Amino acid sequence: MATARKRSSRKMELYSERRIKDEHDLLEFIEALDEDEGIRLDGDLKNHSNGGFIFLGIYRGSYCVNICDKVWNPKLRKHIAGEKDEWYYFETGKEAWRFALKEARRPLHAWLY
């Protein structure tokens, strides 16, 4: 005889995020990035929706910064990356950090993923 099992539904996270609290920590995380990691910041960009997102990562040995629109998704009930992609590449983490800080929202809203 088959027995019934109660299933609990869980929200499955594809990746975890860690909040970055200040500019000093941001620089340390940028300089320690692996190619499978990234950093997301809320932007303060006038030409991007809702201030835009700023993504930092490593691509082929360079520090890559992607800026895009920040779009509200009512189904997911959160902001997601939108259009208007801009790509910038830097030789050092400190250069990428300086660039990102110029465009970032204050107070800093950043996450390592």
C-alpha cells in the first residue's frame, strides 16, 4: 500500500548574495573576484531606468563593468536587469572600483554573488 507524503515547497535560490557594507570592502571583493563571481550595485545613473544597475566581474583577465537599466518585474516582485547595456573594461580592480563608485547610488547598495 502506498503512503502519502507531505511535500513542502521551498524557494530554490540559484545563487546566494552577500551584502557589501562599505567602499573599502567593495574594493577588497573586486580585487578577489573569480570568473564565476560578480558584484551588483544600485546605480545613480540619469540615463538609465531607476538609476540602473552596475555589474562588476572578471572577463578574460580584465575587470568588466556592465551598466544597464533597472526594471521592476511585478511577477517576480523585484528589480531585474533591463536594456541599454554599456560595457567598460579595466586592467586593475582599483580602476573598476573608482569607475563604479562614481556611478553608484549613495548610500552604497552592493552585493557579492
